[in-house]
Amino acid sequence: MEERAFSDIAYQQFLNEEKIMGSSCKECGARFVPPRSICVNCYRSDMEWVEIKGKGRLAAFTSITVAPPFMMAQGYDRNNPYCSGVVELEDGGRVDARIEGVDASKPEDIKIGMPLKAKFLHRGEGENLETYLAFEPL
Ligand SMILES: [Zn+2]
């Protein structure tokens, strides 16, 4: 369906279009988000694009209090932590993403396995547009 290479650049281009695209191994069915060109499960390179619908469950998370500069610029710091996690996707595979709509200062209230849906965070415009994948509670 898509002729783009299985790369982080293509993954980012799709995110800018508000699509989550991964690669699926034609041999064993393993799925990767962002896409990989070689399957780490069976080591074949016969992959195809697959669109991920954006539902999943929280598999792991961390509350980040010491933020990188671009997150500090958005107002996150020791007093205002944010949540980053791993989401087990309903369509297969798992992805790292920001977790929004939870109180990162109360990690005891954030539940592993909670259902989540994807949202797209846009920063900048035109050529500088960057889209970040985030998830929020369903
Ligand atoms: Zn495989």
C-alpha cells in the first residue's frame, strides 16, 4: 500500500498526517512501532506497512521530574512532572509515548493495564511541524 521506507523519517511523516504506522512481518506477524525493516523476532526482512488504530493499554510508565530542555520549555520540572510510558497496542506491538490526562505527581494513581487512546500533539508549523504521539485515558 505505501512505498515509503521503513524508517523513523517515514514514521514521523505519517505522525504529521495523524497516522500511526508500523511494520508487520509477513513471515511471523510481529509488529513494530516505529517500523523496523528487519524483524527482530525471526530476522526476516519481508515487512509491510500496517496502520495502528491507536488504542492500547498502559504497559509501563515513569513520572519524569528532571525534564529535558524542550520539555522544561513547556513548563515541566520537579514541581510539575510529566508521564512517559510504554503502550501495548491493541493492533499488536508496543510504542513509547507521552501519557497525558494523568497526574504524574501521583504515580500511585496511574494503573498498569489502563485503557488508552492515541492523540497527536503538534508543535511548530510548515516545514518545522513536528508531531508527537501521546496517549490519554479512554
Ligand atoms: Zn518475523
